[in-house]
Amino acid sequence: MEYHIERNGSQSGPHSEEEVRSLLVRGEISENTLAWCSGMANWRPLREVLAANQSSSQLTQSVPALPKPDFAQQPTASPQNYPLASRMSRLLAMSIDHLLLLVCMLPGFILLAIKMGASCFDFADIDPEMSEDVMFALIAGFALMFFGFIVYMVVQIYLLYKRAQTLGKKWMGIQIVMHSNGEKAGLVNSFLIRSIVVGMITSIPYIGMLFGLVDICFIFREDKRCLHDLIASTSVRKLA
């Protein structure tokens, strides 16, 4: 039996039952994902489609397949039929990510601290007549920090693209999903909106500080969605 499934607002398939169950295990789709297979009149939640095919086993080849419905007119799955990540697991995941960023940039910090001391971060105190080795250490230190930051971002963006997880979220067993159906969020929602757009807002003087405080407080909502989740139409779910 082959299945067509809805993924991020578009039709995907056909997929074998083994492929569908593999996507379920990896958290890329949920039991509420809309699905269709030969013999069905309309799109239905995947759990119902799989259960129906198990109970009423084999459709004979002589039974003609019904025409596929207009995918765009089908209803979406009801939200929040998936386990939400706990507030503590989200806090720990964020802490792990920040710690990893610090570790990636630490070699540059150490080099600057050894050669320059505290004045390396205060350009007003830098002696314009400094020796060449000190100038080299200054350039190398900032280059190392930048390189560490780039490595960190490449790894995180790759994981967000493949699994909608950062390293911290992966280790905590949680995942960024679309709030409407619990499916793995795409890179636009999981990174561009949640991180870049929200980061631009928080960089605005005064407004950014207020936004950041409100964003954190929103985690205490019943659905545990921060303000950046609402903006990106995402939630964070606990993986089985």
C-alpha cells in the first residue's frame, strides 16, 4: 500500500508504509498528519488511515481507486495533539546551546586575555604604538572567536534544517514543530523567523529589552509557547 501525506502545506508521496512509519519515528510527521491512499474518498489523519488498512487488510485489484480529492480544500489536523516539551527541558536546551557557543569562542578569548589583558575589549585603551606581535595576537584572537562562531552556527543551522533541533534540543529530546499539526518545522520557521527576525527585534534599543522580557514570560502560558513561538507559528514538542 502506498500513501500520500501532507508535509508543510504540500502533498508528498507516494510513500511505502515502512517509509511512513520511519518518518513517524523520526518526528518528521505526526499521527495527525493528513494522509490519503487508494480507496479513500478524502484525506484523513494518518493514525486512522494506518488503522483502517490494518483492520480491513487487502483491497482487491478489481476495486477501482477513487479520484484524489483537491488537496488544498482538505481540513488541517487539529493542533496540540502531541506532547509538549517541559519548561525545564527548554531552559536546559537553551543553556546547553549558549554554553557550546562560549566553548567555540573560548580559544579566541583566551588568546586575547593572555596578550592584551582586559584592555583588549576597550579600544580606547589600546596603544597605537603596540608591537607587531601584540597586534597579531589581537587580530588572531578576534579571528578565532569569529571562526568558532561560524562553526557553531553551521552545525546548528544544519541540525535545524534536518531535524528542527539545535544540539541542546537534540540532547534534551525535544524538537521545534509547527503548532498547527505537530510536524517538524522548516528552516524558515525554526531559524529565520525564530532567531533572525526575533533577534532583529531584540536589538532595537529599549523596545528590544522589553520584548525579551515578555518573550521569556510567555513560557508560562498553558501551551508553553514563548512570544517567538507565536511569531513563528511553532511549538516545542517532546519526542518519544
